[in-house]
Amino acid sequence: MTSGPTASAQMKGILFIVASNGIFGLTDALSKVLTGDYPPGEILFFRSVFVFVSIIVMVMIQGGWRKVRIVNWRLQWARGVLLAVTSYIFVTALKHLPLADLTAMMFISPLVLTALAPYFLGEKVGWRRWTAVGIGFAGSMLIIRPSGDVALWPLLLACTIPLTMSVRDIITRRLSATDTAVGMMIVSTLCVMGGGLASLPFGWVMPTWEGFGLFALTGGLQGIAQFLLVYAFIYGEAVVVAPFRYFLLLWATLYGWLFFDDIPRMETAIGASIVCAAGLYIFYREVRHGRG
């Protein structure tokens, strides 16, 4: 009988995921800054180039390419394309929406995944989790509700993000049985890079040295955040570490205030709290019973 991670290892996992979320939130803020001068496809391409460099470093630290396992290429490419589409939508909406609002909408994804699980994963979802999904969606309506100074179309565009993220997560669950996490990261980053490059005919802006440096900083930091995220789940158990993902919303609120002087509306704060609470309850039910 093997013992679980020690208390110090669990604490490392928690610190890693909180730091990872802090860096992810910062890269989102930097990406929003970049949208003022560069189109979404160009941002995704240059950012992915530097993310890929970070992934290569991660591969070398973890034991080299022999540790990378890619078996199901069809699902790998499908997951990568979905991530590319989601990233493009996210960066496009990011230009027009407050960072905290858009981040809060991303947390609707676990609710959508739970709703889709019986049909695509064969998982049973009981009445408690269905109730949590319903409450979470009610909270999401408060987030989506536009204020007077926000255009409706970016909000409607952002509403597609939880759906594409949920389908991506369904594919990820299937791939996890055969392929390594680093393998998924390599293929998905290449897909995002290729999708960004494909937007070249639709107009790019020649980066300034400052802009190029910002691309490098954003991509490099995102690679580090992915590295920390992987190690968070190596050191800590998922049941302990995963709930701390919701700290990303706090980081996004902080960066939105520091970078753009954005303060979330009361409706957004209430709606985000409801969505997070519903997501945490669903996670709790899955961990405790494995069924609804």
C-alpha cells in the first residue's frame, strides 16, 4: 500500500498552481495590451513560438523526447484545432471585454462539460450535479448581461468559449489514456502557431522592437505557467490542487484593475461567485462519489 503525497508536497502543488494562475492571468493582460496594436492571429503566432521554446525546455528537464508519447494523432489534431479556435476567439473578445469578465466566462466550461458528459463520456450525472449545473448557468447570465459601455457581439462571441473548451476537455480525457500531457501540449501549440500563421494574408503589422519583446515575454511566461501547472499535479493530488484553479479569477480581477482600471460590475462578481461555487460543488461530487 502506497502513501499519498506528504503535506509539504501538497503545499508545493498548491503554490505551483496559484503561481501558474498568476502568470496565466498576467499573460492574458499582456495579450490584451497587444490587441491594441496587433491582430489576434499575429499575437497567437508569436506567442506560440515562444511557448514552444518553453515546452522544449520542459521536455529536456523531464528526460528528453523519449518521455513524449503521442499515439492517437487524429484526436490530437482535433484537440489542437479546437484550442486554436478557442484561443483566436478569446484574444478577439479580449480586445473588447474586461479581463475579469472574460475569465469568469471561462469557468462556465466545467458546467458545460458536466452537461455533455452523459452523452460523450458515458458518465452518469445525478440530480445534485444537474442542480449545480442549472444554478451555475443562472449565475453565468449575470456575467453575460452586458453593461451600457460593452458591445453585445464580443459577449456573444465569448459565449462560444465554454463550449469549445468543454469539447476540448472531453477529447483530453480520451487522450489521457494513451498520450502524455507534454505530447498534447506540443501538438496543440503547433496548431495554435499554424492557425496564427494562416491569418497572415488577412493583415499583419510589422512588430516594433517593443512589440516583439512583449510577444517574447508573453509567450515565455505562458510556457513557464504551463510548466508550473504540470508540476502542481505532480506534487499534489488533484482533489487538493484543482480547486485552486479558481484563483485565476482573482488574478484576472487584480490585473484588470492594475493594467486597465477595470473594476468588475456587482452583477459580474455575484455571477462569477455562483459559477465558481457550482463548479467546486461539481468537483466535490465527482471526487467523493465518482457519480452524481
